[in-house]
Amino acid sequence: MRLRTGSLLPGVVAVALLATGSAACTLKNSGEPTGGQAPVSAPGGGGSAVLADGSATKVALVPGGAHPYFQPWKAAGAKARKTYRLGDVRFDETAEWDQQKQNNLLSTLAARGYNAFGVFGVSPTDINTTFADLKSRGLAVASLGSCPAGKENEADFCLSTDVELAAYKAAKAAVDAMGGKGGLVHLTGNNVDANTQLRIKGVARAVKESGGKVRLLQTVTDIDKDLQTAQKAVSDLLTAKGKQIQGIVSTAYNPAVAAADAVKSSGSRAKVVAIDDDAKILSSIRQGTVTATVVQNPVGQAEVGAWALALLQTKQCAMRRPGQSVDSGSFVVTKENLTTYDRARKAKTAQLKKRFADDVLACG
């Protein structure tokens, strides 16, 4: 998953300081946006990000395939439909991760009247073609949970975890737990995925900051296909290098669960830092077999994404910078903030809505 959104304690403190904001803000339509790109032509004057009438907006939230990460999109989408009185919010996914099958599903949904799409593309290198096709039909499109590879984004906006930063946070937490020295292993997803390469960069940065005291023993890729694949890979790793491993950082879901189980059952003293808030991971943090996890904000992606898409689809707002990427947030969770981290995540979602209203959208 596109992770983002760092030492351990600074990460915790930072999320506690997030400022909440009103979901309905008056927009500031003047001024040059950051990044030096000229703003899109939009109505002048003070507009409002309060959705006037979203009843004709039908939003489709479409992941790249089945994965536990996307399950919160369902409830968040249903809540957004009720809150903003949208025509519909539908969660739909293909049975397997295949870009052509996802394209076919998107075309089918468009033919059925869905006019706003929040999409996690299967192929980061090819998804821009899909986004451009949807846009050519006059549909509002957001890249949710993952941005296209490279510098271009043909969707209206991308709302996703900054995966490199999230991986850096996770690795820093692992290094801290290891006492700043020893052997570290990185478990992650598909090696050809641009997001995986960003995660590898984030972990490498944290290791480099140790000044040679931490050694990256191995980066294990392509083990997030399913839990069984991850379990075998982690078991083989502990058998081969168990005594050399003082820390394990996982930046993919299935390896994180597998590492938590393996360390507990093997009696390994390796410090494990995981990703996401699977119940097994949170339980392991309570028990002390997992040191920390870095959670993302899929609820915020779906909720803010659906709201912003409706504002764009109704032409009430336009993008100041078409294709802009916005970090949806990531948070280090330890035993100390296990019961309170979701407050910070909700505060981040409120902050995201305010940012969209103040800086991302231009409404008139």
C-alpha cells in the first residue's frame, strides 16, 4: 500500500499537535499556489467548500484489488454519502490485481452513471492512461491511496500516504528500539512497484543516519501477495539469519503480520516495527512482541476524497493545481499511545479537509 504520511517520539508528538479544522471553510481564491505552477482558471472571489447539492454525484471507490487495507473505505464511503447527501457512494473491486480488469470495471461503472471516481491504480506506471480516459469523459477523478509513478498525475488530485516518509518513520522507530545499533531487515512488497522503491529509500535513509551503527542485512521484496507467502519468507529468514537480526521493519501488510507471529513463536529478541493497525498487530504491541506500527489513514482518503470529488463533479470547485498530491498522513503507534492514536488520525482528516478548502480547491 502506499504508505506515508521521524524518530519514534517525535512522530508521536507531531500527530498530537495536529490542528483540527472545520470541514466547511471559506476559500481563499487569491495568491499563487505553492510549487510555482499557475493556478487553474476558476471563479474569483470568496467561494465556499460547503457542498450545495451533491445528489447528482455518484462516487465509485475502486481499489486495485482485494486487500485488508481498503476495507475502511466501505464505511467511510457510506458515511460520506449520508453526510454530504450524495447520490451514491459505491465500493467495488476486482477479484485480482490486473490493470485491464480494473479498467473494465471502471468503464462499466461509468456506463452505469457513476461520475466521480476514487481509484487505487493497479499499475502506477500505466494508471495515468486510465485517469486521462476517465477525465476525457467529463468525470471527476482522484488517485486515492497511491499516486502514479513519476512526476505526472492525470487525475484531479492524489490523496495518499507519503510512502517514503512512512517507511522512514518505521525504520527510525526500529533503530531506536534496537538501541541504535545492530542488524536490521526490511520486509516489503512488490519489487517493481514504484511505492516499494520509495519505501526502500525511506528505510535506507534511516539506516544511513545511524552513522554505520545499524547494518541493513537484507531487504526482502515480493512477499505481500498473501499471508502464507509472507510466513514462509519470514520463517526462512529467521532460520538463516536469526542471530544476526536485532530489528525487523515491515512496510507491507502481510509481512508485518507474519513477522509478529514468527518473532513471538520463535522466541526471537528482534524488535519488530509493523505497518497498519491489524488487530493482531495491535494485540502484539500490547503484549510487547511488536514494538510499534505505522498506521495510515484510509478513512481520511475515502471521506475527504469523496467530498472533494463531489465539489469538483458539481463544478462548484476546481483544482488550483490539477494533479496535486496531498499526504493523507501516517502515525507511529506504540504501547504509550495505543488507545489514543485514532484521535490524531481523525484530527488529520479534519486538517485535510481544511487544507483542501483553503489551498487545494478554488471555489466560487
